[in-house]
Amino acid sequence: MRHGVTEKPGVLLGQFDAVLSAEGRRQAREAAEQLAKQRIERVVSSALLRARETAGFLAERLGISAEADAALNEISYGRWDGLRWDQIEQLDPQIARQKTADWWSVTPAGGESAADFTRRVEQAWESLLAHPARATVVVAHEAVNAVLLELARQQAGGDNSRWQPDWNNISSFKQEPGAYCKVIVEAP
């Protein structure tokens, strides 16, 4: 599940710790009502406030505690976190142009590389698979969820080799705030 809409629309959030807007809280409550019909045993979210708030609505509705895992945090854009794109272009025009041309191979100052980001999310994935809960809701961010889905595809394909991110699939994944999808994975 992706967190609800924040009070900082139109910015590159990254690891900027924005809170949910009234609309985001409505989205979280609505998703919680829909997901309450499932047999959910565990709710795990990113450690960022927008995801923790979203997860809190679901956990409260289910009568369980939500857990936070910083490995599920959105990618860090360093000094770009929380800025609008026009601000980023003024701050770092050349790097902004390079980032637009090849999103995953350019890391802004103080930011997290795509390789470090995917390794971190892969660690979260392995932790999720190792947990005994059969039905877990993960509340995170669009890029995190895209990587998790790529990892699930690999798992479903039975590929035991070292995972290599498919940046085309990751880049083309779109998930609206407050939306969720059901993924069935047989743990190894």
C-alpha cells in the first residue's frame, strides 16, 4: 500500500517527513475499511511519518500494532528532499538535467544511490519473507513498492540468482496515494 496524500503536494518528498493531509487521512481510513475484510496478521510501514500515519489507521481498525521499518523508507534525494522541481533546477541545474535524462543513475548531493536504495529494500523484503505472519500489509512509498513488486516477480519466477533491478518496470510502476495491491508470494 502507498501512503495517503501529504500536506506537501508537488514536491520531491524522498525522506522529507511530511504529514498526511485531510485527503490523505480519508484515503487511509477508506483503505483500512476495505482491508479490514482480509485476514491481515501484520502491518509494517516505512518509518517516515506519512507511511506510519497511514499504517496507523489500518492497525487501529484491525486491533493490532503497526511496526515501522526504516528499510522501507523512500529513496533519499539528499538536499532535494522536500523541494519542488523548479527549486531543484535552480539549486542544481546541471544535475537536475542529468537526473531527468537518466533518473536511476544520477544521485543528488547527500542522496542515496539507486543501488544502495534497492539493496536496502531487498533487505526489507527478506525480513518480510522470514516473518511467520501469513498476511502482511506493507505501507510504504511508490518507488519502494515498485522494487518490492519486482522482487515478488523474481520470487514467483523461481529465480534463485542474484536479483538485478529491472529499471524499466520500476520506472513504469504507478500507484496512487492510498492505493494498494494484493501480492501473493510463497515464502521459500
